Amino acid sequence: MDKRGLTGQYSQFVIAGAAIAVIAPKFEAWRPAYGASSIADPAIETETHRKALTEFRKAVGKRQPKLTIETGLMALDGSIQMFS
């Protein structure tokens, strides 16, 4: 965020779901929501996350129309794929 000149000008929310929804017994009920085919390969899994984040962005936008919302998916190597 420093590189983008946004230091101190944003709030960051990290929503766990990818790995924890797959392995944590507490979240077993989450698994059937999208089905095994939604994570069949990395490209399909990324698309599943993109769709969910799009819906999240729309829901927040309805409640806070003046808020700028950026969504992305962080890979295990720390790289981030942004979704608009």
C-alpha cells in the first residue's frame, strides 16, 4: 500500500475461507455450498473465489455506495490477483 500512496488511508479485511473451509471440521457446513467441482483445479477454484468476491463487493456497495472496494486473492507465495 506504501507503493500506491495509500498508507494510513485504508482498512484491510482478510476473510479466511479457502484453506480453512477445506480442512477445518468446524467449517464442514461450508463445503457443500460450492461443491467439490468448484475446487477441481486452480483455475476453477480461482473463478469460484472471483464470483464470491464479486457478490461481496456488490453487497458492500449497496450498503456503502461511496466506499471504494478492492478485492483480490492471495496465493501461497504472497502474490495477489486483483478482481474488479
